[in-house]
Amino acid sequence: MPADPSSSIPSGLTALGHADRLRPAETPHLLAYLATVTDPRARAGRRHPLVAILVLAAAAVLAGARSIAAIAEWAADAPQPVRAALGTRRDPLTGRWVWAVPTETTIRRTLARVDPEALAAAIGAWLADRDRPGQPGQHRRAVAVDGKTLRGARASGAQGRQVHLLAAMDHATRTVLAQRQVDGAPGEVPAFQPLVADLDLAGVVVTADALHTHADAAEFLVTVKRAHYLLCVKANQPTLLDRCARLPWHRIPVLDRTRDRGHGRVELRTLKAVTVHHFGFPHTAQVIQVTRKVRDLGTRRWRTVVVYAVSLTFAQAGPARLADLIRGHWAIENGLHWVRDVTFAEDASQVRTGTAPQVMACLRNLAIGVLSRAGPVNLAAALRRHARDPTRPLATLGITLG
């Protein structure tokens, strides 16, 4: 949430406001949200406000920067009006209207100490507040929870464990609402509730893979967060899986059917759903069976996969919407994790110091979320467009030249 007007805003942001160098292009303003992130540095020796470093790094990532060195290079090449709009400090040695940017060492050391969970929350709140869901005629909002390993980063040195992040992402806008580091894939289960504890999930459908299909998670979502859930059921819950498979699916009609062709294959999906009572899993009102048949274009052989899920009732979502929710859950894989790997080369990044890997992931999430506001977009082309003009990343972040 943005800082309260009566709260103690960091002195760097106050100085920016007095200098009249930042002019909001729209509200809410990103800088107010970033100001809620605590500056980890000692007051003595601070030359650049934390907000200025964060917004500078965000602008550079929007311009295609994949590393901290690239962020510093983008900042060094930025013209004076852009530097001023970013909130950098005046250079006392060269003149009143000359703006200095932080060096690579300053950027690297600062990003390695920033609280990544606070930064993720600030960015997620800003993106969510820009596009308020729940307008008349819109579907019920859906949030996907899934984890990702940063393969090039390790928790502590070359011999440490790889950094693993658990994230909650809005299906429609690709906004990452919360993100936190966990202890590998097994660590996702105990981190599920802390991840979503501070999110407003009233009336929201939370989707997750089978790793999170646990009774306590379902109970927490329904009773504490007043949310709904759609959870996959696999072998990690053998009793529940057996109950799902034993339902009389041969007597249940197909409610939704889709056919997709692309990437050298044909995929057929059928969906069945049945209402249940006292199913042995908290608040389950409906069991879903999705059958996927896939055939490569060069063959006639079909591969069949059957997936089960437990979910909300027909009154809250019809068959087509249920199918959309199941497919939409994979947007966190295809629209977030895959994009960070391919477009931003995240798995190739060797950033390992402190919290810098998580902070860089937050900045990539920001770029993806802000570029995807209007719907599907070619993110690689959008990054190239922003790289051609240093004022474009500022405009996208809601900052205009003063």
C-alpha cells in the first residue's frame, strides 16, 4: 500500500518532491509505493535515495537490462533530463543542473541488501491498484500460486542451494502480487499461507498445482481469506485421488470441449464436472476431470492424460469458466516464469550476492506486469522499443520529465 501522508517518508523522496523533478503521469504513483521499502543502508554516506536507485533499476530493466552491470550502463548513458526525472542527486562538483547517477558498485551493493518481500509487495500493490478488478461484466478474479528456481543463483556462494521463489500472480494481468524465497520445492508447502496472508483475496479464485493440495491450505483460503480454490489432485494425495477417480465419470456428460493446434501438435481437451457432498476435503463442492489428448502433427498416435481437480460450485463458475481457470493457471508458467527465462535470461544470470537475485526477479516481474496491462503483448519487442528511447521506460512507469 502507498505510504500514509502522515507517515515518515524517506528523506530522499521528500527531497525529490521539493525539487519538483518528478511529475506523476497518473495515480497511484510508483514512487509512493517504493517509498514503503526500508532503506537498509546506514544514513552516513548515502548519496543516492533508495527510491531513485530502485526506479532507475526498474527503468533499465524495462529497457532490456538483464544484469546489474547493464543497469549501471543504461544509467550512465541516460541524458540529463532523464536522470533528473529518475530522482538522482545533483553533482556538487560539476554544477547545479548536472545530475549524477550511482555507480555499478553502489547499485549492486544496494540491491543486494533490499528486502525482496517488501519490494515485491510494493510493486504488486502498485500494479494491482492501477487496474482494479471486479468491474461489472468481468469474471471473478483468479490468482495462481507456483514456484520457480533461479538456476544461476545460489543462496550463499557457489556451493549454496539454488534460490527458489514462490509467487502469486493475477491470471489476467500477470501482476505478481506477492513473492518470497523458500527452501526449494518442498518449502513451497509451508510458505503458501504466509505468501497470501497479506493479500485481499475475498471472492478470488486461487489456483495451485497438486503440491499445494492440502486440507489446511484449503481451510485457510475459505475460512480466513474468504476465497475460493481450484486445486489439482495427484499422487501426493493418494486417498483423495482415488476418490476422484472412482466417481462414475462414464455416466457424466462432457461439459466443455476445446481443440488447439500449434507448436507442431494438436491438443483436444474435454472437461467433466460433478457436484459432491462430504467428499473428505474441506469445502469441496465439485470435482473436475480434464482429459487431454495430444498428437504430434507428423504422427497418428495420441497421448492421453487425465487430470483431476477440486473446486467451487457451478453457481460460482460454469464449465467454460472452469476450463479457463485450469488453462489460466499455467499462465504463471508460460507468461511469467518462461518469459523471465527466455526474454530476460534469468536462469543464465550469475547474480548471487545477498538478496540481489530476488530483487532482480521483482524488477522483471514489474516489467512483465506493467507491459501486460492491456493484454497479451510481445514482450521482447516491447523491451526493444523501450531501449530505443530512454524516456519511454519513464512514461511506462508513470513518470514524466519535469
